[in-house]
Amino acid sequence: MASRENTTIQVALILSVMCTITLGVFTYVFFNKAKTATEKAAGLQSTVNDMTNKNNANLTKIKGLKFMIGDPQIKRGEVESEISSYESGGDLEDIKVLLEQFDGNMELYGQGMPEETRSYASIPKNLLQTIKQQNDLNVKLENMNRQLADDKATTVQTESGLTAQALAARSAAETDRDSERSAFNTDRQRITQEKSTQAQALQQQVTVVNDSKEVIVAQVAALGKENNILKQTIDAMKILRQPKSERFEVPDGRITMVHQQLNTVWIDLGAAHGLKELTTFSVYDIKEPGVMHEKSDIKAKIQITRILKDRMAEARILDDSIANPVLRGDLIHSPNFQVATQVHFALAGIFDLDGDGTDDFNKVKYMITSIGGVIDAEIRSDGTRDGKVTVNTQYLLKGTAKGLVSTKGYNDLLREVQFYDVEQISFPTFLKYVGYKREVLTTSLGRSADSSQFLGDLQKRETAPTLPDETRKQRFPPRRGDDGAF
């Protein structure tokens, strides 16, 4: 019984060992097969990756070719980006070479085309258009050459006719020349004979003249001196016959400084000279001392705006010329001003500043007194007289006699100022001296226009001169013109 149990155990052990060996053999076999399959799968995966990269590279090549053909949906940047991405997985040298050839072809055949529209599909159209333009230009040039040839033939024909006319005219001129030369030779012989006769007579006259030459020379010298004296006297009389207000020999002052941009000058007159604001001066170029100045020498007008010191005042430029600007050192003069003295006036007639038919006598009187003037005598619009003319009266401001109640006082005053040798100044000339400018009024027209604005406030239409600083305008130095002159 025991022996049977041992046999059973042995058999079980043998079966167990055999199963273990069989299982090990099968395990080894299946492990080798799995390892081989894994290595084969890895090889296949590597092949798939290589084929994928080649496929991507081929797709990139196709996209590059589509771009070169002219596919509007593909941009150059996309192609270059994919080439950079897939270059390691496939050979893209051929597409790079094609792109370089494409760039060269576009530079050669795509001139004038926008860069985004350049492609092999658009090149033929551009070339055809260019060829057509060149053909049109060639046709135009051929037409021009044909026209120029026709013009040349016409010109040659015309010049040939003119040449024939010129030759005919030359022949006629030569014939006239020969005739004139013959006549000239005849006249020259006659003149030579006359000259000889006149020379003999002249020699006789020269002999007679030489005898009295010294006397005549002395008379000529005396007459020359007398002529020079008369010319100087005439020139002086021409200036003296002008009104005293338009000529002077000694200036009232000088301009010490100029600021063109501020339209302002400064002068060497001030409170110590009795200068008043609003006084107007004429500006003259510098001349030698003692030389008489006259009206034609006036280059600008200035008006005093502020008295700064005893010997300094500020003035604004009223009227000047860019071609002859106001400069430092220029002379100034005004008939309404005398240093440390008052200018005396006489007034006669009606003075209408604004043309409204109303006498503005009081405004004119204020203009004179505001610049330091004195009124010695005046004739009112009603004909009454106040004051009298004296030896100190320098100017008669002459208004119009039209509208006076009585002209007797007006005429008497005119005769009186002639006795005292008082210079008469017209009203417009006086307004120019004081720098007065009439205000220009404008009124808007239309349905909404107010009829009361057409005449305006007559009391405010004209005012006495003030200091209008806001009217100053910026000034600039003279500039060279297009033709080189100022």
C-alpha cells in the first residue's frame, strides 16, 4: 500500500516536472515570438514615420508649386514656414531651388506687377499687356516719325522757296548797292570840292576868331559862373515855393531804434521837448546837415503812442514801404510840432469828417489841442469869429465855406492870414498830418437786415485819434522776390 502511494507521488512529480518544462518551453517560444513582433512593429512604425515625413514634404512641395502657379489661397509665408518645419523629414532642396528660380523669373518677367499677384499663371497676361503697350508705343512713334518726315519735307520745300527769294533779294540789293556807290562817289567828289572851299573860308574865320578868342573865353567863363548861380537860385526857389509844412532844413528829431515785427519805433524826443501823444511825424532818409528836405523825400509816417522819458518816446508806424523801410537814424519832422514851443493855428469854415453833412468843428479842434496846438482864431459855422491872427500864427486850417451862415468873417480871415504870411493847409492835408483814418462801416444785407443800421450812430461813426494798440500788425523784413528784386 505504501509502495503504491509512493508510485503515485512519483508519477505526480514526474508529471509536474514535465508540465513545468513544457510550460517553460512554451513561455520561451511565445516570448521570442512577442519580442520579434515588437521589433517588427517598431520597424514598421519607423517606416510609417518616414513615409509620413516624406508625404508632408511632398505636400509642402505641392503647396509650393501651387503658390508658384498662382493659387490665391496659398501665401509665400506659409510655404516657407512648412519648409522650415518638414525639412528634417524629407528632401526639400528641389522645392527651394524652384522657389529661387521662381523669384528670379518674377524679377525678370514680373516687373511692374504687385508682389502678391506674381505667379507663373499671371506672367503671360502681364507679358501680353506689356507687349501690347510696346506695340502701341511703336505705332505711336512710327506715326510721329511719319509726321516729322512730312514736316521736314514741307520745311525743306518752304526753305527752298525762301532761299530763292533771298537770292533774288540779294541780287537786287547788289544792284542797288552799285547804283548807290556810284552816286556816293559822285557826291563825295562834290563834297570834297565844297570841303576844300569851306576849309579856306573857315581858315579865314579862324584867323578872325583867334584875334578875339581871349575876350570870348573871358565872357564864357563869366556867363558860366552866372549860369551856375542862377541854377542854384532856381533850385532853391522851387523848394521855397512849396508850402512851409512840406519842407524843412533842420529835422525835429531822429529815430533811435526800430522793431519791425511790433511795427514800433523809438525817437529822441520826449517830455522835455513838449511832445504830446498822437503827434504825427514824417520820416526822411538821412542827408547831409543843412540839406533842404521836401515832400517827395517822405518815406513813412509815424504817430506817438507813449511818452517814455524826457528824451524818449514810442511811436507806431502808420505808413511805410517794404522796399524802403524805416531805419535807425532816419530823420523825423512834423509841421504840427516845434521843440519846446506850441504850434498856433487858425480855423475857418466847416469841417465834415464823416461826410454826413454835419460840421465836426469841435472834433477837429480837439485833434489840434490834443497834440499841444493852440488855436488863435476861428470862424464858426454860424459865421461868428473868436480870437485873432497874430505873428505867432503859423497855419490856417481851411475848411469849406459852403454851409456857412455868413461868409464875411471867412473871407476877412483869409485876407488877414495873407497879411501875416500864414501858410494855408487844406483839411485833407491836415488829416494826413495827424494820421486820421476814417472808419469804414459795413452792414449785412438780407431779410434780417435792420434798416436803422445803414446810417448807424452818427455820434460814433468818427472819433478823434486814440492809441489803437490792437491795430498793430506783425511786420517782417524785406524778402527777395522771384525775379531777384525786392
